[in-house]
Amino acid sequence: MLFNSYIFIFIFLPLTLLGWYGLNYHKKYTWANVFLAGMSLWFYGYFNVRYLAIILCSIGLNYSLSYLLTRIPTESIPAAHSAPDSSAIDSHTRMWRRISLITGITLNLGILFYFKYYDFFIENINLAFHTDFTLKHILLPLGISFFTFQQLSFIIDRCLGRCEHYSLINYVTFVTFFPQLIAGPIVLYKEMIPQFENVSRRSFDASSFSRGIYLFVLGLAKKVLLADTFALMANFGFAQTFSLDCISTIAVVLAFAFELYFDFSGYSDMAMGLGKMFHIELPINFNSPYRSCSMKEFWQRWHITLSRFFTTYVYIPLGGSRKGRIRMLINTFIVFLLSGLWHGAAWTFVAWGAMHGLLVVWNSLGIVGIKGRDEKRPSRFHIPAWFGWILTFAFYNISLFFFRSQSMTAAIQLFKNLLSENDTGKIYEIAAQLDIAEIYIIKQAVGMAAPHLADSMYVILMILLFVLAFYLIFRPNAYERAMRGELTSGRCWGICILLVWCIVSLSQVSTFLYFNF
């Protein structure tokens, strides 16, 4: 089920809110959790009912392993020992925890590998060794990368003794809570389960609810009115990769950059807004990354919870920065290679991750700093923030050649297009994709008064759309707006207008880009 759909807005969300607050009002707290988990599973299974078996199997395996960990201290003591030595008990405990840790990591990554990476692995085996193993063409279950990492963080911390075992219903609610189930944020047990156990969060809070609606509608507008509009140009352009010229390549990549930005930003805003409607706080996952003046800063703002996961469970265990500068740079690069592979089972994503890794490593070397931000860091020289922003935004857009292309050949062709001196006129075809309902009257007027300007009209519209996008990324973001001051009547009317506009535009519902990861 999609946030940007009629069934979600008019049926699923009202029913879920009524059931959640109704049961909590009558102090049926356990049943409220059961209801919320059940509705979340309906939300997930709406795409494909067979997905339910996968997520329930994953939950069952992880919860069972967590339960077994509660039995280790007693079961690991030999029965014949009436007064066991404490060091022997500790040794047995550590051994079983280590076995549980290996088992938990293997099970979770094994499930993820089978559904997401099996065909990619077999394709490369066939290519490298000239074999002909059959591909399974497995349909990727929605959100599997997200709920796998979410549970992996829990089971790792359980095995390391960092967290306790929770009740089954609280654990299921933590994993399946629908606002974050499909595309994040990747939440931690310590962020969510205490909130579900907190009785004070069971009551309706008008301030949280109203700000949740405000945030949800702003996110919906980003998706429906902006991301889906930029997608018209991006999808057409990337399907014409081999016939683009320099200017059309730049336009297409910019269109995809803004599609991705408003798509993921919109989803993150909607997820946080929905959480607030249920009086549940989700972590910030997206903090205006296109304002960044370095790639290192970019990754402190983009997909924050994914960066947190890799830092906690990959970078630090590899040694982090504790084993010298060279080792720190290698660990950083490994993290970005894995991040690229996490986004998709293709060499294009690996190349994208490697490019970002190299750029972050370059930032970490401290050769160049940003004025006003890195003066305290020893750098050979500093550049103005505006120049750092231009470089960062340019390199980021170039990295999207890999991220969006279907093959390395297509990505390389985009680089060639930048050096092309030909003018294929594709820019007019790309701009013409903006034949949207909102400009119908303008289009008819131009068609009657000056039909020879029709093509130019679309190009002007494209330029204005890009200008609007650049303007918005430097304005206060949705979360900042929702949390700022009181919700005045003017702001409420504005949100109502946006909501109606979005609902009218839902005739062509599109999925979120991060659903593919």
C-alpha cells in the first residue's frame, strides 16, 4: 500500500488511527499493539500477500534467537556442577553468545542475499567461469533491506548483551510499524519499543497530531507535485541515453537528482508525520542534504539512519579510526562499497558507492577545508562554502550516472554525452514531457496565440521548475516548518489547499524510488 493512494488516505489511515486510539482509550494496551501490528501487516501484504510469509519468517527467526539468548546463562552451566566456577560460566556464556551472533548474522544476511543478490551472484559466476547456472529471477520483497537491517541491529545488540528481550507483541510492532516499514528510517529497538511501552504516549495529543498532518501533507506534496513531475523528464531521458547531447544530459540528470530528492525527502516527511499522528517519534532520516558543501557533510544529512547503521555495525567493528589513519580511510571506503551494494544488486551501484567512498576519503584527508566550517580542522587551504557546494553538487550529479543507469555501458555513454558537441534537439523532447494538467490553460492560450512558441514554452517551464527546486532546497525543510511556532490559520489553509491539490493529482499513483532498494 502506498502513502500516496486513495485507499491509504481515506480507508487505511482513518481506520488505523481510530482503532489505535480507541483501544488505548479503554486501556486495552496489548490489544492496541496487536491491532497496530495487524494493520501494519495488512499494509505490507497489500502489495503481495506472499511477502507476509517472508517478513513473518524473518521476525520469527530473530525473536526465537533472542528468546534462546535468555536461556544461555542457566543452560550453559553443566548440571553436575553444584557450585560452578564463575569464570567457567562466563566462558560458556561468551561461547553461546558468539554462536548466536554468527547464527543471527548468517540467517539475516542469508535471507537478504537469497532474495536480493542471488541472481547478481550467479550472473557473475557464469560470466567469470563460463558456467550456465540458471537464474531464479526472484521478485524482490518490498522493504527487505530495511526490516532486515532493523532486526540485524537488534539481534547483534542482544548477542553483545546491550539490550534485553522484549515481549513478542512489542517486538512485532517495532518491526512492522507501517510508517517506516517499507523505506525507512532504519529504526533501533531502543528508539521504538520504549515508546510502545510508554502509557503516556497512548493518549491522543492534539499538538503532535496536528504537526503530524502538517508534515505528512508537505511530504505528500513533495512526492505528488514535485518528484513525480521531475520523473516525467528523468524517465524519458534515461530511456534515450544514447541519443542525448550535452545540454539534454545535464537536464536529465538534474531532473533525476530532484526527483530522487523530493521522492525520498517526501517519504521521510510522511513517515515522520504518520508517526506523530500516532504520538510516536521517528528519527530524522533526511536533513536537507543538497545544502552540503562536502560529500562527507552530504552523508551526515542523507539517509542518516543507514549511515548510522553502517557506522555502528561495520565501521566501528572494523576498527573505525582507532587503528591509524590509513586503516580509517580503508574502513570508510569499505562502508561506502557496502552502501552501494545495499542500494542494488548491480555493478552500477557498486561504482556509485565507490565514487562516494573516494570523495568522502578525500574529505577525510583534510587537504581542503570549507571556510566557516572546517577552520578548526588542520587543512592546507580552505575554499569558500559556495564553491564547496558547487563541487559537491556537481560530483553528486555525476555519481547519479551510475545510480540511475541500467548498465555500466549506459553510464559511460552519459559521460561521453557531456563531451559531445552535437545538438540533437533532445532538450525540447525532454521538456515536452511536462505536458501536465496544471498548465492546460496556458498551453491552450499559447497554442492559439503563438503556436510556434509551444516548444519554447515547455523549455521555459522546465527552467522555472529547476529554479523552484533550487529555491526550495535552501528554504527551511518540512520538519523545520512543522516544528516552528504555532500552526496559524494561514498555514492550515495552505496545507488544506496542498492536500486537495495532491488528492486531485493521485489519478496516476507512482511508487517511491527507495521501494526498489
